[in-house]
Amino acid sequence: MADKLTKYQIRHIEHVKNMTAKAVHEYNMIDDGDKVLVAVSGGKDSLVLLEALAGFMRYKRVNFSLEAIHIDVEDVGYLVDRDFLMNHASALGVKMNFRTIEAGIENRGKKAPCFVCSWHRRKTLFEFAKSNGFKKLALGHHLDDAVETLLINMAYHGHVSSLPGKLKMFDGQMFLIRPLILLTDKDTHEYARIKNFPVLKKPCPYEDVTKRTTARKLVEQLESIHPKAKFNIFNSLKNIDEEYLP
């Protein structure tokens, strides 16, 4: 990152931090005394999440502790810069944990590789969080992810559901939280560009062959018809007129 930021860059950084704080409060994501674990994949969204939450913690609006974890899935083939993750977390005053697993991609049968990888990563995240006393597990999903998930679930599975800002797990023993839920992919991309976050050393070989890619293209088509389509779809999840449903 350059030594001197422009006014635009400063405003954008503040926008991301303010929207993260707004989401934390709006969805009541973090309480005093919470231990929060941030899942860091190494991609831009998780790096933005880690930095935004570390900044939020320093404001002392809510007293909580923060750690991060990276799950390395050996048989998937993507690669991150572990030294960067460690140094970046250290500079933020956050402990970075690492775990290495195998997802059994070659023996997945008819299941999609992203589903298998995600299932194993989530399992490891839950086990680590539960065994180390973390009440909240923070994931880097943003508004675009929520809209795409809604369209996927409607089109492929026939039900209306998405990515909630806060989700109770294991009868309330743990909560998934998504502090970037009010931010767009464009917001996090620009933040990462300003901060000069590195890209993955080796991207996931399966990332371009998913239903999410198709959903993303559909959202782009809808935005070409109406510029606010993405935001309206997201807000529609909070404005359901049940009397007008079949």
C-alpha cells in the first residue's frame, strides 16, 4: 500500500469499516466477552474481514477477543502465502492458526468438488472453534454472495433461503456471523486493491465451474435491466408479503 492515501481511498476504507460495524450492530453479531474466530481462506474477502474486525475491536465498542484460522486443503490444489497471512495477522494483533486437511476430492463420487471441500473445511472450522471456546465463527460472505445463494436455492432447490447475517448453530452453542453482509464484492475488491493484498499463489482449479458463476452472470444481466436489481433482491429477503404468495 502507498505511504500516502488519496481522499477517495481513505473514504473507501472508512466506508468498509463503517458498514462492517453497522452489520455487527444491526444483526447483533458480537456480544461483550465473545471469542470470535475468523475463517481466513487467503482470498480478498477474508482478508478484508480480518482487517475490518480487528479495527472494530480496537474501537472498544464491544469487548471481545479475536483469532483467525486458515484451513489448508491439500488435495484441492490452491495455495496461499502462509508467511503473509501470519505477518498480516500479527500486524493486526491477531493470532493466526493453521490446520491442514484432505477433502477426498478424488473419491467424491457425483458430489461437486466445491461441496465436498466446503463440507470438510466447515467440519474442521466447527471442531476447532468448539474445542477452543469460540462462540462466534466469522465468515467472509458479502451481499453478492447472499444474492447469488438466494437465486441458486430458488432455481436449483425450489426454496427461498440465503446467507443470514447471523445463524445459530448446535442449539446456540455457536453462531455463524457474516460482518461483510452489507458490503458488495466491488467494495471488498476495491479495499483489497487499495491495501495491495496479494492474490492466491495458486487459485482453486474448480472455482470457475460452479452454479455460483452462473448465478453471478444472471445478476449482471438483471443489473443491466435495472441498476439497483442486486440491492433490491437482497432487501426483498426482509420484505416478504406472505399474503401474495401461492
